[in-house]
Amino acid sequence: MNNLTSQYYYMKPFAVLLIFLILLSSCSQSEKSQPADLVTQKSRIEKQIDSLNKILIEIDKKLNQNKAEDIPVIDAIVVDNQHFMHYIDLQGNIDTDGNVMVMPEVMGSVTKIYKNEGDRVVKGQIIMLLDDQVLRNQIAEVRTQYALAKTAYDRQKRLWDQKIGSEMAYLQAKTKKESLAKKLRTLQSQLSKFKVKAPISGTLDDLMIKEGEMAAPQRPVARVVNLSKVYMQADVSERYLPQIKKGTPVNIYFPEIQKQIKSTVNYVGNFIHPNNRTFKIRVNLVNVDGDLKPNLTGQLQIKDFETDSAIVLPLSLVQEDRNGQNYVYVLVPVKDRPDIYKVSKRLVTLGKSYKDLVMITSGLIPGDIIATQAARGLTEGDLVKVSKPDNLKPKDEAPVKGQQQTQKTKPVYHTVNKGETLFKIHKKYKVSLADLKAWNGLKSDAVKVGQKLIVKK
């Protein structure tokens, strides 16, 4: 109890007692006093009573003022219908069909490397040459044998055409010539295998062997990468199978390179893995800049719900009572007490939630005032004040001339800093990407450092 309150409680009984003693004294002396003295005494007592009443009135005023000042001041918002979207959040990795390990088909030491790491190669272009001297010697030997066999065959054929000589000698010469011809063709085809060629067009990303070292089949000697076309692959829980189809829109954000891409699902897997109950999805991406590397991780957002008219609140404002029912604190204006509100508990039904927001399907209507600051410290029936009462006025209420109109129509701007993306700005100011693009006339998600954007209207 403060000093003023103590003064009130001690002084009020004292004043009443004083008045009573004065009246008692005057009554006891009234028998002895003359009428003129009684009139004077009465006047004096009335003045004393008036003086004490004035003191009591001042004390009551100060006590009422202190009591009003004890009402806590909190923040509040007016709920209204707004746009709400729900996404399925996933994580995936970049992969590409253009990531090929180059392996020779034959064994041999490397005699010449024609390309360096980072060079562009075309499909079929020679990357390196293996030692093929032994094979060339074999080809030369077979070619000599073939030449002799062909000469013998030609002679036997002329004799056979003239009906001279035996048929067996003719057939043996023919068979030997044809056999050496096939062997020569086989050796020549093997000769091409000593030239290690690029299996695809792309960039020679890695050389794994040096000149003079021995190359062998099934042992990679180089890697060729083509990043012009890549894809994002992710595992999705089977519960989302009804929501995700081929053609479903998807947003992909790569935090490491600060890049956001919009695309669609190109492939939905037909097999659910029995261990983790997931299926695969694939999103094809065009990698013009080449900054999407294999195994780069990204965050996928697949929209599965959207509405233009929903009451949405931060999850932190929704509480749960001992019966498991969800509720929020609604502020109800107190009659005949301007700017004073009474706290009322309102049961609500929750819908879909995303990030730190939840959709309220029942229990609230547009125009309800919700306590935001220190909401968990309130109790039903508390009296509170609102820190910014003008913000609780209806939107169609006529603004105060001059100042209010300017504040209501003045947009809020943000200058793009280094490393910021449109996705980050949309998260920071809690405004939809569609609104950001519409307000600023943007046709894509690309923004530049120093660009001035409208983030609030």
C-alpha cells in the first residue's frame, strides 16, 4: 500500500471522528449557549466540514488516477481475412546425367594427353592416346601375310578358271586369304580402342592419369561433366503422394549460392522404399550459368494449399488449456471507459500451419482484437490498455485530416543489400512473393544490389 493510499485510509476515519466530536461538543454546550453563539458555532463547524470534504475529494481523485495508471499497456492486432499458402518443405540434391567417368577399353601406357583439365571437349574427340605399337606390329605382320595369301589365291583362281589344278588347292588359298582379311579387320578395329575419346560433350573436369602411367579397363582416367542440364532429386514421404503429381509447381532455393528457381515436378517415382516409406521426385533444371553443381543441396517448396480468405495468426499467440482446447485472448472494449479493454478467452479451431503461422478455421471473425504482447501473462477478466489504439480502428474509418492520411498511403521501401534475394526479402517483411513482384513490376525473381523495392503498401 503506497503513501497516498495509507493517507486516504487513515485520514478518512479521522475526519469522520473529528466531525462527530465537533457535533457532540456542540450538542453538549447547546444547552448553555445562547442562540447567537449557536449560530456562530454552527457556521464554524460547517466550514470545517466543507474543508474536510474537499480534502477527501482530492484524495479520491488521486486514488482513482493511480488505479487507472496501474492498468497494463500491451500490443494488440485486429484480425482480418488474408492470403495464406501452405507448402511441403523438402531437401534435395543436384545431379546430372552429364557426369561421366572415362575408362579405356584396353590396357596400355599413356603416350600422349591432348586435353587439359577445364578444356571443352566434343563427343568423340580424342583425349589421350595409349601405346599401340605392339598392335601396329601385329597388323603389319598380318598385312604381309594377307598380301602373300591374296597373291596365292589369285594364281589358284586363274588356274581353276582354266580348269587346271585341284579344287582343294583353290579352296585352301581362298580360305586362307579370307581368314587373314578378317583378322586384319579385327586388329584394325582394336587399334581404335587405344584412342581414349570423350563419351559426351562437356568440360574435362578431372584427369586421373599422367603420361607414362599404365591405363587399364574399369579404371577411370578422366571425368567429363556437362552441366547445361541438371536435375534436382528428392525423397518424399508417402503421405504426400496425393498432392504431388507430374507438373506440380515447385520453388527451389539454394542457400549456398543465394539462388531461387521456379520449376515443376517432371517425374514422380513409382516405387515406395520399404525402409523409409518415401518415393523419389525429379525436377529438371536449365543450368545456363553453370552454378548448379552435382551434389549441391537445395530446399524445395511444393505448394499443396492456398486460399485468399483466411484468418491467420502467429502460432505463439495460440495457447492450450488443461482440457487440450486451443484458445486466444480477445480484447473486448469496456463500456463507458475509452481505451480500456477486458481480456476474454476465446476457443479456436486450428487449420493448416506453415512456418510460424497457423490458419484459424473457427472461433474468430474479422475485426476481433487479439492481444499479442505478453499474451501468456494475461488472465481472463484482466483490464488492459493498447499501446497503439489508432491501429485498432476499422480500415474504412475516416482518417484524421492530414497526418493519418499520409501515414496510411505512404509505402515502405527496402534497398537490396549484397547477398539478399527476393525470397529473403519476402521472409523478412512477411509479404507474399506475388505482391512484391506486382508492387515493383518484377517479371522474375532476380534483384540487383542497390535496387529499391516497395515492401509494404
